[in-house]
Amino acid sequence: MNQPTDLSAWRKALRAELLAAREAIPLDVRRRRNETITHLLNAAFDVLAGSSIGFCWPFKAEPDPRFFLHAMRSRGSRSALPVVVEKKQPLEFREWWPGAPTTPGVFDLPIPQGTGIMRPHALLVPPVGFDAQGYRLGYGGGYFDRTLAALTPQPLKIGVAFEVSRIPTIHPQPYDIPMDFIVTENGVAQVAAGRLVAMSDLAQVRTIAAQLLRERAPV
């Protein structure tokens, strides 16, 4: 597929189309799909128990990762929310727990106040769209790509989306960073050899995720 002449305009139009499609999913259908995604996360990524996990507060009909986080927190995990500290700079992750002090930020999304800065072992990333190579289309600010580019070693990157967000390609650029896994209501896929590979064996997903976590453990 040829790259559009004006990639920025193409992505902007696609982003609006994908957001509209996601927000058009009836609430009861979205809840059922979210329950399936939560089940898959619990079954495939329970190796995150005891780890620090970064996530995004659900926004614009995104899948809600908090159910999975609740299960992981009950097993010793810590969670953190991203915070924009400066325009066009990497995000900062601040610890969050139910009842943690927060203030409303952009779009009224909660920003932890007075909690510790964390470096997550894993990130649950909600794409507006994701493609056949495991790249994500975000909201256009570039914050997650800048954040991931600044992290060495990389965290375990898990894209969490509904199938309606699947597209053939985002026409990835050198600054785009693929996910390690994508989880939708249809299952779990690993990003391997430059493409998404459906994984029906969730035990194998756990093994691969555990290995990646060991390899990327902060020194």
C-alpha cells in the first residue's frame, strides 16, 4: 500500500473515523467485549503479578484495563498513570491506586498528586488503531512514542484494543514503535518478525511475556 502524500492529514482523518466507529459500539456490547479482554489479560499476562504496570485511564470508549489491574494489584502489583510534564517531552508515570490523591487534567482525566514517580515494567497502551505489523495509531500528540524511545530497556508493551480498531497499516515511520502484544476481544497476538501473529496457546504467551520481562528488567 502506497504511503499517502500527506501522511499527517491521512492519519488525522483515519483517527477520526476509528474513534467514531469505537464510540458507536453499544455500551452493552462494549462491556461484554471488555469482559473478554479482561479474561484474556488475566489468563495470558498473570506473569505481571508483583510488577509495576503503567496504564491509561479509559477515554473515548477505550477498553477499561482497571479490572485487570485490580486482579494484579491483589497479587502485589503497583500501577501508574502517565502525566504530561512538558509539551513534546516524554511522559512521566506516577503511582496510582484506588483512592490515591488526583486532580483533573486534560479531558478531566485524573493526574496523581504527591505520589511517587515509577518506571513501569509493563505498559497497557490503548491505541486508536493498530495495524498488521503491531504499530499503533495514537491520538496524535506523539507522547507515547517519545516516552518509549526514551526508555532503555523497553517495558513490555501490550496494546489493548477492540477489533474495530484494526487497520491494514498506519504507514509506520522511523519514530513509530511497535507493541510486543495486541489484545482484543478476538484474542492475543504477538508482534514477531515484523507482523502480528495470533496466539491461541495462552500458556505460550505467558512464557514469552515472562522471558521478555526478564530480558528487559531494569539494571
